[in-house]
Amino acid sequence: MIVRNYIECGTCSEKHTLRIQVGYSSYQEHTFSCSQCAENIVVGMHCDQSNGTVALDLKENVRRGSGEGEIIYLSSEFPVHKDQMNQELAFPALSHMKMMFDMLRDQGVDITSDEAYSDLKKRADQTANDEDNWKFIKKGWSLTSKGRLALAEKQLQNYKAYDFDGPYELSPLLFDFSASLLQPNKYDLFAVAADALGSIKSAHPAEYARFVSYYKTSLQEEHLDRYFSIFSEYFKCHDDLRQTAMSIRANMQLPEDYVASSTNFPNTKLFFGNTFESLTSNLTVLACLNNIRLGRKFDEFASMDIKKYLTINKANRANPFSEFSEFSEITDCFDSTLRNASHHGSMRIDGAGRKITYRSGGTGAHKEMSYCEYLNKCNRIFISACALLKLEILIAF
């Protein structure tokens, strides 16, 4: 369903006609540029999914309008073809659904069967719960880290997933939540690494046990703190990031002429760089497991010990297992150039919110990408974080 609203820019009074696609979530927020002065406008929409009602929320630089203006299409669930952004009779959801169904057919899924439809609906409902579930997980995670387990359990009891039946404790719940964020087609990122973990454990049980002891005493607490930061920032940016989340999780390649309709770049610009920093720090787990796989002690590398490894450039932390695809696929999403640009303040976005330009480290070669592709990169690295978190939970528990 598309809801039509008339608004005016709070800066220049330019009129806009908003065509807002109602998504699955109870609340969605959109940031876009005024078609006249290019200042950001922010609107939200409360969606009562049970009763089928919506309410517009005027957030920033906006007031209600009284007549037709520049047409702006907004969706929180998927990107849109650039030619449909300002069309009166465009229905981008239909095009997106067709691409999704075509992909499922190519994968051999019979989308006409009741079973397939039921499964798709359950997964869509679960995806819609991501934000609500995170609110309870975040509180439960924080309370668990403080040792307030009874209070944490009260929060975690609110977690809803159609195939989860407890226990409502942080580790099993995070294991399940991370799995849901890898669906429908990214679960192998974890599963392949987990199979390799099982083989390493079977082949070198004594050294693996020694590593587990080291992990629990020296790495686990710090690693979980980093994952908490990654997840917290992801859901802080979720209004923009979820636009391409499902296509990335489904391995669905969108055409290059698709754009993100919501572009809150000030909110998302540091996400990739921050996640890169945290995730590369946690690669110690994969590096140590790879040492065991190769018949060495977990803390002995080919040309250094673990103390030295923990001081090398983070962009090189994946090098020890770069030829072991079972682990290296988790790091295929890494882009040190983009990370450097992010942390040196050299990323810029154009007035329309469509194109990002940047230089590596602020002095490197000029590069550019669409904002939609940036969201893709952010979702890919977040998915890798979900896979590695699941692997760490498997190691510890």
C-alpha cells in the first residue's frame, strides 16, 4: 500500500507530494533532500499493522502542505529504480517482488505451493520483528553484562521468532537472532566455518581445548563488547540500512540504476569504518583456529607469535587464513580503502543524496559509489559480523 501526503520544506517552502510505501515495521523513518534547496527533510510514519492505519510524523525541516508538489517515492524495505522516484503512477513494490520471485524460481523454489508461501510469510514477519526484537535484546545484553540476570531474562522473554523455543538467555538468543539476520541465503557463511571448526576440534582436541580456555579468559568479554557496539550502531542506522538488507541477505543482485529513497548519510557514514575496526579486531579467533588447523599451537603463526599478531595493521589481520576459503569468505566484504576514507573524514555525498565520493586516507585516488552500493557494503560487513558472532558463541558454549 502507498500512502499519499502533502508536505512543504521548512527551509524554502517548496511543496512535495510524498508517496510512502507502507512496510512491515511498526515505524519507518525517511530522510530525503528537498527538490529545491537540497536541505534534508525527515518524516516518519507509524504503521498499525493490526488495524491497517498509518500516521505521518513530521520530524525535521518539514510542515504539512496543502497542495501538489514534486513527487517523492519513499520505501523503507527496498531501493527503487531511479526513473520511478518521481513518477505519479509508479508501483516499485511490484517490480521488486517480481525480481524476488524470479530469483526464487531460479533457485528451484515452487512459490505457488502453500508450504513455500507460508515459509516466505514467516520469514517476512520475522524480518519485520528485527527492530522490535533488538530493543529487548539490547536491554537484556546490557543487563547480562552487568550480572543482572533476572532482569535480563525479563527483557529477553519478549523475543519473538517463529522457530525459537528458548531458553531465554543471552547466548542462545543471540545465536538464534544472528541466524535470522543471515536468512534466507547467507547462512552458509556461518555453516561452512562451523564445519571447519568441527574438523579442527576433532583433529587437534588438546590444542583446541587450550585455545578455548584462552578465548574465554582473554578474548570473549572484549569481543562481545565489540559485537554489542556493531549491533547497536546497525539498528541506529536501520531506517536506511534495511532498504538493501533483504536483497543482500537473499543474494539478489539489483540493477545499478536502483537508488535508495532514504538517505540519512550523516547517520550511516561511519558505520562501515566502525564495523571494519571492530570486526578485524575479532579476527583473532579465526587466525588462532587456522594455526591449529595447520598443526601449530593456537598462538604461533608462521612468522610471529600472537602478541605480535595483535599489533599488526588491522587490514592485514585476515592474511594468515586468506587461502582457507572456509574462513576467508567472512572477510571478503572488507574494503580498507573505504574504511580509511571513513576514518579520515574524506567521504562526501552529493546534494541529491545519490552519489558518495571519497579518497583513501584523504589523500588517495578519487573514488565514487552510489549511496545504494554503500548501504550494500554496510549490510555485507554486518552479515559477516553475525556469522562470526555465531561462531564465537559455538566456541564458548
